[in-house]
Amino acid sequence: MTEFIPSQLEEKWQIAWENANCFRAEDFSKKPKYYVLEMFPYPSGRIHMGHVRNYALGDVVARFKRAKGFNVLHPMGWDAFGLPAENAAIERNTHPAKWTRQNIASMRDQLKSMGLSYDWLRELATCEPDYYRHEQLMFLKFLEKGLAYRKESWVNWDPVENTVLANEQVVDGCGWRSGVPVERRKLSQWFLNITRYGDELLNSIKSLDNWPERVRLMQHNWIGRSEGAQVNFKLDKHTGSFSDLDVFTTRPDTLFGASFVAISAHHPLASYLAEENPELAKFIADCDALGTSEAAIEQAEKRGFNTELQVHHPLISGKKLPVYIANFVLMDYGTGAIFGCPAHDQRDLDFARKYNLTVTEVVCPEGEEAETFLVEDVAYTGPGTIINSGEWNGLNIEEAKNVAIKEIEAISAGTKKVTFRLRDWGVSRQRYWGCPIPIIHCSDCGIVPVPEKDLPVVLPDDVEFGESGNPLDTHPTWKQVTCPKCGADSVRETDTFDTFFESSWYYLRFVDPVSDKAFNAEKAAYWMPVDQYIGGVEHAVLHLLYSRFFTRALSDVGYLDLDEPFAGLMTQGMVCHQSFKSSDGQWLFPNEVKKTNNGFVSVGDNLPVKAGRVEKMSKSKRNVVDPEEIIKSYGADTARLFMLSDSPPDRDLEWTEAGVEGSFRFISKIFKLSSETPARPDRNISSEDLETFSKDALELLKIAHRSVKIINENIERFAFNKCVAQLHILVNALSSFKQNVEDADRIKHHVLELLAQMLAPFAPHIAEELWFNLGNTELVSTSPWPYVFEELLNDDRIEVAVQVNGKVRVKLNLPVDLPKQEAEAAALSTEEVKKYMSGREIKRVVVVPNRIINVVG
């Protein structure tokens, strides 16, 4: 037997696939289409184990669907804009474009070494002008339709990165990369009007049957539709131009429990009052230090500033409520003002206790007396009966909400209102390495779109990264242009798009990546939606939500007719690994640690090492494993198989050296089988031959054909770990198959062919080697999924106990899942049942499928 050298074997078959154009997708094929896509990577320069798992999962689906007769589109590209490239340019004194393209070349080679079945002719990179010119035109179409607009807004500003951060990029009040506290600034920003589609995005979640329930729930909560009322509170005295405050509430039923009104630190009234009040101005500055992240604001200590203003309660004559400016009220939710009902909201209760405000109970739980029910340190937020609320007393919460809205509408003190947690998408970023926003600012004409004939607006190459801020702002010539309308000297917009802009439509570009248009509408109609999308759950909200918005917005401006971009979604778990710390607290790489009978010690000096938690691979904790090294040492098939075998795809996977070595032994075992294949028989086995085979031969054939059925079903349900387990069962059966039976070589050849075909989606290189050594001239990657002999499946039998009045009288060998009527008939026909039921009436027959038949008389 020749030596098994994975790298040589795998390179051989990768070249064969490339030469045969195995994975080329065909537009408008008569075959049913199947579009499988993994979320494309940022070209950081090296793939990591998360990439290996993600792309191995997608490749199983792509290869399986091809074998099942589908016309498969399985593309790959690069999410290539972003701040890391600028940081690298500064650190390494290189240009972001050069750094990015070098990384793409390196990662492309790494992905190809995995044997992934991509149609590389459709490769794209979002940093190339022939890609982003199309999104510039999309933006202009959005602008025409009112789906894009510019306004001043409060943003998270990272003073080190000198750019705006999304709320999700603020971690514990600090920038996710810089680690420094963010500031709150008011800047003119470009927005996309995603809230226009709030109801549609929310209602359509119900149609996403092939999405994980937790992702659908996350989308639902992020959109956050709230029904309630907008209530008007009159100020007790005019203040500047302000005479009243509008408050949005989801609980108008608790109006009689209101004890204060609070407004955001960025409410116009707060800004007006701060002009003459340095103490208030400082309080607002302190609020700004929290950033705009809801999580950071929610976790912060609740603080307020008493404005000394009061408002009149709209329903209680003569009652006034103090007006506070509070650090927990968000300006961009509702109206930027709330009323506080401390008895039934914990945040309001904490605030009221801190500032000695009244607490009035207006909802009484079942089992409590209205006269004695008191809220002390914990607000009551459950169901109950309305109390202390005049004519509303005795109503339940929903009844009181309806009555409250009717009453405030009747006195012109408010109206029914629907609002969303979802906010319009701010797409402006103050950085160089992004798609330029195609806008010109003219002092006479105002905002002027770049004419379509002048697209793309291309980034300048000659930029300097030595100074902080956006290099486009300081470029000597790039932003200096003439106005397309009046010819006056003007300046370009120097902000670039948020990189989510590129990833919100890239799946459409893959259908026709060389088109002069963003994509060919007919090809999009053929390929879309993506049938199976695969990626990390960390993208469950923003990327998926923005993509769902994009297809709707593009449909509205005439690009296509599509609502949902992804028919199916699978979110894979993380790849985790044991972390280790030395006695002096330093993190150690796994290869710097060895296991002994007394625990872990460091390699070389044998000092005790503390084993940390099994957690996500992280460079900072040095528990990373380099996929390139694993592929070089063990082969891509081993890496792929381990990623697919250890746990279900949606759960976290623990990387272990023992597990990798186990996968390698299994691949080596198959290589041995491929080196000892029997000669190709004169004719293949058919179902007519089954009656001629021995018991041992039939048993192997049953295991093989049962494996085809089991693996087919489990690939469809993403239970890839069960598929690998079944492959182990089949290989073990093959290894123990007796060669002395008649037609042994012919049977073994047949089963080995089935093994190669079933193995191909998981470990394609060794599958090709086995298939070739069996005498096949075409590639297993282009062969159809194997045919199952139903006779062998139907012959699966199981021992079933037959009872008479609860006592076992006989055991029958019956087909698995035999219909109830047939199972009854088989039991009643036995001599044992006839004997023990002699002279008795059969009252009923209880059948527990595949276990027991009990005849009761």
C-alpha cells in the first residue's frame, strides 16, 4: 500500500476539479436551482477555525444538492472595506488597497486548500469600483424615492478611531476596537429609511419557516413594534417657545399613577434650558459620556436633573407633575419624553425612591386588597385590576388601555400611537476605506447627487494616514469639484458608507458579477432567493435585517421584485478551545502545554499550568488553532470531518487534538480501503440479485443502503454529526466483512461505491480517491446521489413481544414500523395467542409500535 500523504492526494483532486469545471453554476438550467451561500469573510489575511466550520457546512449542502440533481450556485467573495485595513495601513505603512488585495490572495489559496466547491468565476470583492459603483447608484435611487436622507443626529464618537460607531460597536461604554470611552456628538449623517418598512419587516418574520426560531425572535424584538398612546402634558408656564410636552407610553392604563415626567438630555427643551444653566449643561455632558448604546444606558445609575418646571396632569384637575431631565430617556424612541409610574415600572420606582417622589399603586394583583396593596422596593408589573383611577377602577389592564385612549382623544389630550424600537439606519462613516457617498455639497444648490454618468466616485490612491481623522477630508484635491448644476466650486461628501451597505446586497451581485448593471434582473429572478444561507448568530440582527430591507427598497426603486432574500437560514455555533494560564498569569498556546497524570504543565520547564475554561478561540487568550497548520499536518478532509462530526452545527464545538487525531485515523482507514479495492465487476448489483446473496452479504448491503437513507435525511435536516456517525458504522461493517462469501468482491465493490458517494460531501478528496480506485472514470463530485434498494430498507425487522392480558406469550420478528392492523393480524394468527384466548372474547388489542402487542380479553 502506498503511503497516505494528505497534501499530495488533496492537491491532485483539487486540480482535477478545477480542470473539469465541476462547480460551475449554469444560468437558466432546466434543472431545479439551488443557491447556497455562506456569509462572506472580511479579508483579514488568514482563515480561522470559524471559517473552516462555516464553509465546510455550506460545502456539504452544495455537494449534496448537486448530487441530487440541482443546478447549484455556490459562490465566494470578500467583504473588503472596513476600518481594520486603515489601521493596518497606519501600523505597517502600506496602502489599505494593497493590504486588502494581498490578504484576499492569501485567503483564496487557503480556502482552495480546503477543497470547497465554489464557482470561483463569480468571485467578487466589495472594495473594487466595479462593485461599489452599483451601490452608489442604488443610493441615488433611494434618494429620489425618499428612502435616503440627511439630518443631524446624536452619534457615538470614538475619539481614537475618529469615527462614528454603531450602538452595537459600543461595549461597556467604550469603543469595541479602541477600548476608550465613547463620546456623544451631534453630526450631519446620511440615513436610510428602514423604518418605512417596519410593519412589513415584522409581519414577514412569520413566513420565514426555515429560519431558527431564536433568530426570528431576535429580529422581532429588534424591530420592537409598540402600541400605545401619545399623551400631551401642558407646561404650567411657557418656557421659551415650549408650552407642552408630548409623551409616548405603552401603558396609558397607568396614567393615574404618574408621579413625574422625564425628558431626554437631548430633548429640545433640555437644550434650551442648558443655555442659561451651567449645572444642567454639565449634567447633559455626563449623559453624553454614556454614548447611545441602550445597554450601557440601561446599566448606568439612574440620574435626573430637576428643571423646576411642572406639567398639568391631563386627567386629574389641579394635579401637577415635576419635569426632570433623566439620563435613561432616549431621544430617538417615542418622543424623547416619558411619564413615570413608579409602582409599575422598576426603573421609574428606583428613580422615584432616589428623588423622594410619590408612588401610587394603580394595578392590584389578583388575591390582594386594593385598600392594603403597597409597592415597596419591587415594582408590580404583572396582570391585575385597575385601582385608584376613578371610573377605570375594576377594569383589567387591556380594558383600561382602550378606555384611556378614548378618554384622552375625547379631550384632545392625546391619540393612539404605534412606534418602533427600530431606528433608521445611519450609513455615514468618517473614514477612508469605504465606498464614497456620491453627493456634492454646493453653497448655492445645496445637496447635489453625482450624475449617473460620473459614477463611480473612486477613492483617491494618494492619501496620507499620519494624521487622525478621515484622510478624505484633508486630501488636497479629491474633494474639490464643480457643481453639476451650476458649475460653482463645490466639495464632495467625504463620509463613506457603513460596510453593512456592501453586505446588504452582495448575494444579488453573485447572480451576475460581470454585468454592467448591479445584477441582471432575469438572472436574479431565476436564482433568488438564496435557498440556504449560513453564518454566525452574531449577525442575526443587523446584517440580516439590513438585507431584508435592501431587497424591499431595491424592489421599490425598480431593480427587482423580491421581499425576502434568504429562504433558509442556519446559524452555526462557535469553535471553542481550552485556554491555559501559567503560574505567573500569562496565557499559553496549546502547543506550549502538555498533560500529565497530575494535570497540565508547561512544555520545557514542566511548571504547573492552570486550565481555563473551554471558550471561543481568541488571540488574546492564545487558545487559537491555525487551520493552515492542521491542513498541512492532517489534511483538509480531516479538518472538515472533525468540524462536522463532533456536535450539531448550531451548537458550539470544542476543538480537541484527540478529536482531530480520531478523524485522521478514520480518513486513513478509508485510504487503506481505497488501496485494497476489488476489481470492477462485469455487472453491477441489482435488486434482482438480493435473493442469491448470503446472510452476511445481505447484512452488509442492508447497512449500506440504510446508511444512504439515513445520511440523505440527516443532511436535509443539518444533522451532519449523525451522518458522520453513520459513515463510521458503515466503514466498521466493511472492515469486518467476511471475504469468503460468494460474490464477496462484487458486494464489497458495490458498498465501497456507495461509501464514496456518501462520503463526497464531507471528505471529498478521499472520496474521489476511493471512487477512482474502484475503476470509475468520471469524478464522484459529478456523480448522482446513490440509489437505494427499497427491498433492503423494508426488510428491516425487529423483535416484538406479544402479550395476552399483560403476560408475554410469544415474540415475533416483524418489519420495523409495521402498520397497526398488520401487527394485530400477525399477533392474532399465532398459536400462542389462539391457545391463551381460547373461549374468550377479544376486547381490544393494544399496539405499541416496534415494542409490544397486548391482546386483552
